Amino acid sequence: MCSERKPPIIQNHNGASSSMKEEANVVLERTYEKESGAKKSKGGKPKKISIKEKAKKKAAIKLTAIITAAVLGIILVAGGILVLSNINNPDSVFYDFFGTKKPLTPKNLRVENFDSQKDFVLLLRWDKIRNAESYTVEVVYDLYPDDTISHQVYNDGIFVERKRGTLKYRVKASNKRGSSDFTQWATYYVIPLELEKPDLNWVREGDSVIINWNSLKYKYFNEEKEVTTYELVDGAYWLDEPANIIENPPLFTPNEEYIIDLFKGGEYIGDVLIIKIRAVNYTYRYTYRYEMGRINDPPELYDIYQSSEWTVVEIPIGQLD
């Protein structure tokens, strides 16, 4: 059996005092105890640790490790449940870090704060998507069904031009991870603004009637613009066809004077002459083939306003004879 290690004892070989020897031995003993972990009994000798005590100490350490591992496991499981339960919730912070790579499809498409009597733009809105970096908005107007206008925006809304008729629009969200699906097409009907009816004045001069009309204006944002074209139906030239079903009657400019001959073929055209006039939102111009073609001009007038109602005047020719 191996002998137990003991601290060395300093002998007095050089004649040092006994007190110095004792102090040196105390220092050596303390150093030994520190290195070996041995404890002294009351008698001054190191106390031996029994096998039972060692086993208890090992068991305590093992139990502490098990409890620590169990607590960490519970924390990890609870954290995992929390993440999984919120991973697809766009209002949760976990969605940004662990959620679906591409953003969700926007919801609640709507038109906000639109006054149909005076506004010339519409505000399209949708609910904000937490991890979206931009949105793509596609717009189709009823007046131009073959044209799809695409906008990229970085907020949850966009102002678009007002155009009469049905407006269709849809939205998708995008970020560095990808894009959502487009929403279904949303629709909104934009009521057309209507041009005012012109006033028609006439005067008889011999066998003719001279007519004219006032100039009208329309509003576009903060500007007032002049209506450029008027449509006139002269009953003297379409005696065989009712005036209200005449197609493509001639167009005139504002304040233009128009003379009607009441005497044709040796007799008057009838007892009553019907004249119709209205302001229109288009005009006619010669095309590249020198043919007269209808032009939707000016564009904002055509896009926003509809032609006015007819002003109808009945001139009693027989009473003027």
C-alpha cells in the first residue's frame, strides 16, 4: 500500500531559532493542503474522504446536471411552440425571422376619401404587410380595357388618375425573398362628370334662321378650360329621319354662327324647325389618309366628363312667314 504524502519538515541544520522552523513548517503544510485538497482532523492529520461521501458528491453533481438539462429542455420546447404558433402571423416578430420567405398577399383593397363631385384622383389603399418592401399595383380602366398600367410603390396606397366608368385594380407585395400572389381584381365605379348644356339662341332674317350658342367651360384640378366642340342636329337637313337618332352630326366650335335656309325646292321646309345642340367630350380630325376621324381630345375631357344633354329648340316657321 502506498504511503500517504505528508508535508516535509524543515530540520534545524544551520542553528535557526525554533520559532522560524515552526513558521516555515506551517507555510509548507498550508501549501500542501491547498494542492492536495486534504483536510486535517482535530489531531492535525489529513482527514480521509470516504467512498460513500464521494458517491454522494458525484450523485449531487449528476442530479444538478439533470435538473439543468431538464430546465433548458423545457425552455427550448416552450420557445419552439411559441415560434411555431406565430411563424405565419404577420403581426408577430417571429414572422420576420422565421416565417414564410415571401410576403403574404395584401388584403382589404379599397378606395378612400373620394369625392365624386370634385376629386380628379383616387386613393387606392390596402392593409400593410409587415415584411413587404414594395408593392406592385396594376390598374385597368373601363375606357381602355386593353391597357394595363403597372405601378411600383413603397407604401400601402397610391393615387391614380380619375377616369369615368369601372376601374379595376389588383396588388401584390414583394421583398428580397420573393413576391406574393396578386390579389383578386377589385372594382370601383367612377361616376362621370357631365358637361353643362349650352344655351341656343336664334333670330329670323328673311327666309333664313341664324342660330348661335354660348361657350362652356369645364374644370380640371384648379384650372378652367374651354369646351372645344359642339354637336348640332339641324332638322332642315334630315327631314326623313328623326333628329334624336341622327348619327355623327356635324361638329362646331364655340360661338360659331350657323345659318339655316328655310325655303327649299320652292316651299318652306315645314311648320316647325327642330334644332338640337350639345357640348361633347371629343372632336373630329383628319387622319393620315385625309379621312375625318373621331379623336378623344382633349384627353382629360374625354376621360372624366361625358357629353352634355341635348338642348332642343323648336322654331315655328309658319308663324314667322
